[in-house]
Amino acid sequence: MNFLLRFGQIGDIITAVEASKELNAELLACESKKIFFSNKNNNNYMKIIESLSESLGQEIKFFSIFSLKKIILKETSSRIYIMTQSLTFTDRLFSFILSAYIGKKVEILYEGTQTFFGSLERGRNLFITKVRSLINSPLLISIVWDGKEKQKNLNASQIKNFIDIISNSFNDVKINILGKNNILIDSKTINNISGATSLNEAMKIIDNSDIIISVDTGLLHYAVHKNKPTIAIIAHRLELANWFPASGPTALISSINSENRYCCIKSCNNCILNKEINSKEVSNNLKLLLNQL
């Protein structure tokens, strides 16, 4: 049995689920390197991962410095992988230290450039083909407007733009508004359940939706994993590699040529990333995409 180690939150773990299947590896999850060394597991994080494990139908185990060696030494011929979103000196150093500690080579899987231009075009074409087969039936569309960092969130004005565009594009459509926090949207035509669902409930709503429109958050990755027609809104901050789950019927409507390359997602003041996803260009791109149906 091989092992795949992954630090991070929902989206990080879901991409690792996909990789673990290809590697025939047991997936081991930990919230952060700090938690790894302290072994002080966050109960909320553990509940989230257990919910994911149940919903995705794949066992995900937790690991720390105190349990990892014991788990891995049971399999003498195993290969050990660690999945990272960026490849830095710290990542390399951590991998080296981990290899010395467990007595086995730890191989780094670098996922930071997993998206490329060809995959964007194929995903968009798959999205259009799949939605065309649905448009003569009543549709349920769920908009996921907020994520872990507020810089990735849609504002109320952009959500209203999306609602208008969707309502004008389909004859028979119902719209859910999903998010961890409450948001006031003055519209009687939608079901605004932001701040009123658990993770399990949100995932079930995604399961029952026909189309998902989402910012860069765990539910986006969940929708893509479930092969749902998905419209992604992700700010471009990496040169030539807008990190984005480009598989299946997934269409990106935010720009990939913006001026904010290498901007830090942690920047809160006058954030250019947030301006980008709430720009008129993004709502126009949604209209253009739906006009192709």
C-alpha cells in the first residue's frame, strides 16, 4: 500500500482524493504542519474530513508525527508521496526531514501548475454540451458565493447580476444561494440559505443541483469531483497556472490574463483579487457562456 500525505482544508483534501486513486495510495490528512508536530487535532477539522470521507466514499485517515511512522512501517515496500500546492525551499526541507524521520524517501507531488490552457477549453466545451442536454427541463442552480478567505467572495451586487443573467437565460429555473455566512439579497425569486446549512447539508444540495456557480472554495472542488456542470470564479494570481480544478464539465469565467499575478491572497486592503471576481467582465463572461447554450 502506498501513502499520500496532504495538509490543508476541504479543497486540498478533495484534490488529494483524486490523486490517491491514481496512485493506489491510502490518503492521510492533517490540517497543517503545526498540527502535525503538536498532535493537537482540531475537532471541527476532524468532523469536516470525516464528512468528506463519508460523502466521497473513500477512507481518509489522520496523521501526526506521533502516528505516521507507525502507520507507514506496516508496509515495508510502500511509496510515500506528499502533495503541495507550491514548491518552495520550505516544502523541500520538510520533505527531507520527513524522509530522515521515517526512514523512507518522501516524493513531492507539485500541483501548482495542474491547469493549462487546453484543459480550460475542453472543460468549457464539456460544460456547454452537458447543459444543452438539460435546458428543456426544470433546472436547479446553486451559487456558492463565499470561501475561507473573504478576498475570494462575491459581493451582493455581483450575485444579483448573476441572478438576473440566469433568470433571463432559462425558462424554468430555481436558484439557491449558498455560503457559510449570511448575506442579504433582496429577491423573491431565489432560495437564500446562506449561513443556514451544515457542510453535509451543503454537499447534499450540490448533489441535487443541476448547475453550480462557485468561487474558489471547498464546495467548488466537491462539485467538480461529482462531475456536476460547474462555473468557476477564481482570481488569477499565478503566472501561466491559474490553479483551478479543470476536469469534467467545468467553465472558468474569471480572467486568466489579469494584472494581479503573484498578488497575495492574504492581502485584505483594497484587494485586487476581490475586485477581479466582482468585475463587470466576469458577469459579462457568464452571459456569454450561457448564450452559447
